[in-house]
Amino acid sequence: MTQALHELTIAEAGRLFRSRKLSPVELTQACLDRIEAIDGALNSFITITPERALAEAREAEDLFAEGIDHGPMQGIPYGLKDIYDTAGVLTSAHSKLLAENVPARDCTVQARLRAGGGVLLGKQSTWEFAMGGPSYDLPWPPARNPWDLSRSPMGSSSGAGASIAAGLCPAATGSDTGGSIRMPAAACGIAGLKPTYGLVSRHGLQPNSYSFDHCGPMAWTVEDCALMLQAMAGHDPRDPGSLDLPAVDYAGALAGTVSGLRIGVVRHWYEDELDAAPSVVAAMDDSIALFERMGCTVTEVVLPSLREFTDAKMPLTAAEIFTLHEKDLRERPRDFGRSLRFRILGGALLRAEDYVQAMRARAQMTAMVLAVMRDVDVLLTAGSAQPAPPLLPDEPPTFFGAKTPSLTSQFNMTGQPALALCNGFDAAGLPLGMQLAGRPGEDALVLRLGHAFERETTDFRRRRPSLDQLAQAVAAQ
């Protein structure tokens, strides 16, 4: 086999496992070796579980030998964002508050991945409680972007994005309250899906904002996200927001045609409202032209402004996360990182009237988006207005968090499935990303379109971060 083990996708590794050309133990050991060699420069893992991982890999190997196959994740090494509860393994939420928190039970997602034969490598870096920002006053340093170590992998699923891009693991879980799967996917040149709200259980997830939180897959390709979703999705009565929907073969659905699909481009969001970088606009124009060549019908659509979405979302998330952390804020305020502390405190200033008005605006804007989607099958917009930003020493604290609207949080408001994937690189070699969003429940369609795009842009998937930069950074430590 000529391909490096750390570059194998889930789909490729699975085929090699099933043809007995590769052992899960070999792949797991290769991932552990690579983590040891270069994660000192990335900070993508908080906890690594090598003995456990190798034991689970041997279990998967034995299952294959016995002719037992539990699905696409069998034998696949993966990382869990460190807000997913894991029995017997630290779940810190990247916070001093939970620096010694070892849960007794697995969250639903972890239980399902293990039931499917997956191999847990460890727990991955996040922003504090998946909200705080890339802070330096926490027990663990922030993750770095492997394409340029001076830049952020974005967040809050920062460790997941960085580790997949650097080839430390082929699969990782993220969570997404306002873009925390999709922003790292765009910044790190990988694929990440925020599923339909309620499609993947949040039971056992350290909560952030109940009405916005989503769990989802992150991987090198869209196909791999579909394979992960196959294992992760499903009704869970322990999550009150969980949907009870018929099972879908997400991997099988990738093979369908995309010719004739109607795509609505939300150009005004990235080009007018956020003044996107020329490289982003050019990559989007190239993507639109490619979709047209693939047989899709592409038209421009107009939706509520990003500012309208942001103004409604900020009081909702602030109120919900303040409710979760009010007790600790009163009793242990200095144990929060400065960034998160200020963001949460904004929730204390809100009235019930503010929350109700924001919920009303949310419902109105959701109805407007879904009305537009009666005439299109998928919405297309940029994943970010700029390439990955510099990783600054510390960001100025602000009530509620960043005031600049993002290109992602509107789909948390509506609950639609939204997929981020690489659609080019800028002149400095930094990856660029786009988003595809579908109607609620139509995750398979979004994945199919993203997969078709990746089949037409294979050069993007062949590019990897420079090992020289990572090796030099580790050597300098």
C-alpha cells in the first residue's frame, strides 16, 4: 500500500479492513504515533487514551476475523470533542471548572460509536464550554491551525478540525451552537455537518444553549461524514429534542444524481454584508459555475440579513447559557476563563421580554427561510468571509461575545442541516470553505450534493498541510 496511513479516509480504511489488507491495530498505532510526534505543535488533544485505543482496535480486528461487521465505523480511530461524556475518561469542557470531571457513563454518541466498533483515541480541545473563545487563561492552551500555526483553526470544535487536517485521526465529533462544526471545517479545509436539529442525540453532552446545540460529524471528506452520521443518528428518548424519524442510509444516498437540483445562492450574506475576501468570492463563483456544469439550476435568493439573525440569536444563547452556569458564576467566577465569563454575564442583563421577542423573531425568520426553500432544494453560501484568522494572544472580552455576524449561526436558528466543505485555497495556501444547507430532515440530499462536488474537485482533497512546519515547531519546544 503506497498511501500513507494517516491520509486514509474512513471509507478507504474500511475497504482495506474488510479486504484484510490493513489491520485496525496498524491504523490506530499510526494515529497514536502521529499524535505523539506532532500534536505538541497543535494542541488538538486534551486527553489521549493509547492503551484503551489499542485494546478497542484489537476488538475490532477480532470482529473482522470472525466475520462480524457492526458498520462503517468498525475499527476506525476517532476523537471526541471534550464536551462529550466518556465513562472513566476526563470530560473537561476545556475549563478549570471541570478539570477533574470523570463521568460514570458514556454520552449517547460515544455509546453509539463504540457499539459500531469505533476506536476512541482521546478527547479533543475546544473553546471553554464550546463558547468561550481561544483563551490562554485555561488549563490547556488553544489548538492551532496545521495549515499555518500562527492562525486559528476556529471553533469551538477546534481540536477536531486541526487533528483531522493534520492527519492525526480520520474522524472526530463536533458540536455546533452557532457554527462550531462548520467554522473549523472551513478554516481547516475539511468537511463538517451540522445535522438537522434533533437528528443526533445530545444526551451526555455538556450543554451550551439548549435550543441551538447540535452534535455532528467532522472528517476529511463528505463521504466520511455520511459514514459517521450513519452511526451517530437516531432517536434517543433521553434527549427531549430528539427526532423520531425513519432510519436513512446516508452512505447509500450519496450515489444519487444531483442533476436538476435547484440551488439558491445567498450572495448578499458574504459579498455585501460581510465584504468577503476576494479569494472567497472567487472560490464561490468557481463553485457556482461547477454546480451549473453538474446540471444544477442556480439562482440568487434573498433572505433576512445576517444582522437580523445575529440580533435575535445573541440574547437567546446568552440567556440559555447563563441559566446553565449561574450557580458557578456566583460561587466560582474566577474559575471561568475571562472570555467566557464576560459572554455569560451578558445573559444576566436580559429580561424575559427580551427572550420572548427574540424567540418571536426567530420563528418569523425561520418561516421566511423555509418559504424561500419551497422554490430551491439547497441553499449555498460561503463558510466564512475570510480564511483562518491569526491566533491572537487574547481576544478582548465582550458581553454576549463577538458582535460581527457570522455566516453560520442562522442555520442554528432554523434547525436546517448545513454542511461545510473545502472549495479552494487562497494565494497563501489557506483553505476556503462553502456551506450547503437543506430543508430540515434532508441531510442526505445535502451530503449527496457535497459529495458530488468533492468528486469533481479531487485536487482540493489531495492537498495537505506541510509536515515541515509542524516538525520544526515540535523540535523548537
